Amino acid sequence: MYCNQRPEKPGVKKGMLEKINNMARANSLWVTAYGTGCGAIELRPLGTSRFDMERFGIAMRPTPRQADVLIISGYLATKTLKRVIRVYEQIQDPKYIIALGSCTINGGMYFDSYNTLNVLDKYLPVDVYVMGCMPRPEAVIDGFSLLMQKIKDGRAQGWKHYKENLDYYRENQKKIITDWDLPDYNW
Amino acid sequence: MGNIVSIVLTILGALSWGLLLGGISRTVTARIHGRMGPRVTQNFIDMWKLFKKTSSIHHGGMFWMAPMFRITGAICVLLMVPLVIGNSITYNMSFAGDIFLVIYIMFFGCLGMALGAGNSGHPYAVIAVSRGLAQMSSYELSFSIAVVAIAVGLKTFRIEGIVEAQQAGILSWNIFRFPFASAGALIAFLPMQMAYPFGIVLAPQEIPIGPPTEYSSRFLSFMFSGRALFGTAKLILFVSLLFGGASNWISLLVKTFLLYMYPVVVSSVFPRFRTEQSIRFLWFVPTSLALVDLIRVML
């Protein structure tokens, strides 16, 4: 289902209730089960008894409708970008992005590849980067802890930034996606 | 006035107890897997978070109404079963209907969910709904035969009457007086709770989460609360039918807790049936068991 309306700019919420909401958001992070690169392999052990992400309230969801977090797990190919944009925009607010690995930061070992994006936050608002090639599950959990702290402090505002600066992101996205056929915003 | 207060407290209490039991079951499942598991209050946190997310996706009228159907069905079942024997305030609206009305309303809530999921148009939801309805028609059969066997044996269809007939000690509980019907009903309880090996509706490896695939945010929050309420209502119904009801609040909590742990433990150690295996099993095994007691009381 598409929506052709541009998103409304979200207001600023403060106060005790918002703090409670942020506590709930930080302790219940549902992740879209979607892997873009080799880092998806490192996410699997998180569910096992050795690392057990469920103890932090983190769970995998099979659909972006129900998720809060999108993990860009490693290199992002130019062809995948369109799908990632669709998935990200279908996630309901508030939503967060964790980017794994060197590839999302500066292209990593694919820095001069013709089909891999180099700097992810030109195209999508990244809340937390986790460095490494690839980051171990411990590092991913550390990234989640950082995201949880940012949410509690009210600093994980990437989704607001995306809506407020949609033109900037669209311009960059359209440079990569030459056969652009998406509406202004889709959920 | 006292009745209205009792109804509100019953609903809130059942919701909290259902969510807490869900949290405990997640922890127990995690411990069986050798994991630490989430905190027991995780379901409350999840529900709160979902309620505060934006809801910009919807797919039509029935999609909106489905969570309401489910909650309505759950509340009706909850209010028609007496909670604590002898405490007339907690009988709520149990005068209003007998056991057959309760079984009908249990179906009503699930049917609303099925219509809403069908309205969402997602193929996985539609597959799950067709599986769920097929499975429901098979376990309802054994459950209904078990209930008829008990009702005929005790010569009453009123839930209060069934509870009152079990007050002469543990051996007067229906699970001992009607062992085969109880076994049939308890097997039917597993698919009712969507427990493995009958968990073909949610089946995460095939149809990721089944009916609520398209549901998000507040819709999903309402779904969760409906499920928690429905779960508690079914537990109280089974305690009233088979385990002598509850003579006080502690007895109610202990009995519902132990009964809730039965599908959790079974679910943790069993793999999942395929759809046709599940339905074939439910048509034959629990139905035959329930029929044994029905024939016994008819003779």
C-alpha cells in the first residue's frame, strides 16, 4: 500500500510521560528481520542461549509493520537501497537504524566498488554505528545498549531528522536509484 | 454499583494476570532453552510501547473492528464464568448464560480476529486464518463433547452448577469423575492456547506470525490485550470445568498459574505438527477420549 502524502513534521514532546514512553521504547526494541549484507550472519547468534538478546527486550519481527529498529547489516548494494527505503518508511514512528560494519561507515573493503554505497547516513538517518568487519555479536549488543541509552535520553531522533529533511535524503537517494518509481513517502 | 466495580476490577485484574503469565511463560521458555530470558514484566512494556507508536496503516473497517471483537469476546467469556465460589460479587454476569453460550462466544472472538486478518489482505494472514479455522473446528468438537459429557453427567448446563457439584473434595473434581472427557478437553486446550505441537496458526518459520502480520502499533497492542484477557478467561473456564473452581483468590491464582504452565512446558519441548497432522490428531485422539466418557454417562 502506498501513501502519496508527504509526512507531517513531528512535534517536540517533553515531560514525565515522554520519559516513561522512552523507557518503554528503550526496553522493547523489535528488530525487522532483514539482512542486507554479510553482517546478517552475525545477528543470528544474538537469539541463541550464548548471547540471548531477549533479556534486553530485543526481539525479531518478521514484518516492518511491527518493528522499531532496522539493522543495516553490512554493505548496502545500490540495488538494495530501494528495498531498504521501502522497509524503513513502512516502520511506524518512532523508529531507529543501527548500521553494522565498516562498509556502512565509509565503504570498508568495498570503498571503490561500483555497486556499493559508501556513507550510509547520506541516504538514511543512522542512529548508531557499530564498527568492525564484521562486528561480533558482543559488539552488536554494545550497539544496542548505546541505542537504548540514546532513546532513554531522548537523543535517538533520526526518524524526525529524516522527515524534516526529506528533500535532502530524497535527492541523495535519487542519485543512486536511477529508475525511481516510489511515491513521495510510502507506508 | 458494586457489580460495575467488580466487572471493571475483573477485567483489569484478568488483563494484568494474563500479561504477567505471558511474561512468566517467556522466562520459563527461555530457561528451558538455557537462556536468561526477558523480565517478567516484558509484556507490559511491549504493550505500552506499541500503544505509543503511530498507527498510519489500516486496511478497512473489519481491520479496525477485529481487535475490538476479540476483546469483546474475551470480556464476555470472562464475565460469564464465576471467579471465586461463594463470593457472589465475583460472579459478575454468570447468571446470563450457560456453558454453551460461553463456547459460542469463545468462537465469536476468534472469528472476529479471522475476519480482520482476512481484511488485511496479506497472504500469510489469510493462510493462517484458514489454518486456524480448520483447527478450531477440530478441537471445538472434542472440547464440546467433553463439556456435554460433563454437563450430562452432572445434569446441569450452568457453570455455577458445574462448579458447585465439585465441592465435596478433590476426588469430586471433574478431572477425576470424568477422566477421559477431561483428557480430551485438556488436549483441546493446547491448540486453544496456540501451543506446540498445534502451533500451526502463528508458525513463525512458515508464515512469519500469521493473522496479525499487518497489524501494527495500537492495533497490535489491542490484539495483545485481547489475547491476555482471552487466555485468562479460558484458564478460569477450565479451572471451573475440571478443577473444582476456586474457593478463594489464592486458589484461583495458583490453579490458573499451574494450568497456564501446562501448555508452556509442552510447547517448549515439542516440534510443530503440519496442518493435516494436527487436524487428524485432534479429530481422532481427544474426540475419541471425550466420546468414551459421553457414552459412559449416557449408559
